[in-house]
Amino acid sequence: MELNIVGLVSRTGRNKQRYNFHGHRQVVGCIPYRYKGINGKSQVDEEDIEVLVITSQRKGKGMLFPKGGWETDELIESAALRETVEEAGVVGDVECTLGKWNIKNKNNSSECHMFPLLVKEQLEFWPEKDARQRSWISVREARKVCQYWWMTEALEILVNRLRVQVKEDITDVGSFNQGGVKSKSNL
């Protein structure tokens, strides 16, 4: 029996925080997603995808995708997964990067990297459970409620990728013979 144990304390502080060569804080995050009802479909529409958003820790600051600091003792994908577990309480497969955004706030600048996370498990307890709410919503709703323009842009990249990916997966499956071996015409 496999047992998933997640530490119930978030990392804090910036003593291990990464900064790029411009001195901008490096931030990583994920767009947690899942499919609903795509069995037998040859193409994924955005209605077939749900994304998980969380509330900001600051009251009234809207919804967002999990994100936080990338630390010096982590690989970028590990940091993205850690932030997602800490803030949203989900575990899954971190997929190929959606991109990098350079963001300027009032007080500082950040370099933000976003990844898709295909959710495999939703945890009952997670480090920031008492500080945040999480909600599975449609892509259409996420466009409306997401507080950062660059997260909405990352969402569009993800949706477009998933449309193409599922279509390619289905086409690729069709190129195998009954024994599961690539046909000669496709080698």
C-alpha cells in the first residue's frame, strides 16, 4: 500500500530564494488541471478541462493559480510541485513549461515560470488549507476570475496545447497495429 505523506508546514523566508542575473526574484507555479468526460472524443474542447484556482492570502485579491519562490536547493519542476502542494493541496504530473513572464510590481520585479500539472490526487490536508480556499472551475470562468494577466496568458497556452496534444495522441494511437507495434508506414 502506497502512503502519501505531505508535510503540513509551508516553506517560509527568502534565505534560499533564487534571483536571476538582473536581481529579479524567480517564481514558479502550476496550473492544476483535469479532464472531464473526454472518453472517446477525438478532440478536447476547453469545456472538457477544469482548472483549480485558489484564493490569495490577502483578502479581496481574487483567485489565482498556485505560485511561489523557487529556492536554490530545488529543481524548477520540484519547486512548482511543492508550491502547488503547499497552496492548493493537489499532487500530479508536472508537464513541460508553459513559458516565462517578467513581471514588474510596485516594489519589485519577478521572473515567473508556469507549468501545467495534471492532477492525480487531491489531498484532504495540506499546509495552507486554513489560509486558502480552492475551487475547480471551467476555463471560461478562470479567464474571468484570475487576478494576473500573465496567468491568464499561461492558461491560453495550456488550453491550446491540450487541444493539439489529445488530437496528436489519438492520431498516434491510430498508427499502431493490433499488436501495439508501429506500422512500417509510420517508422
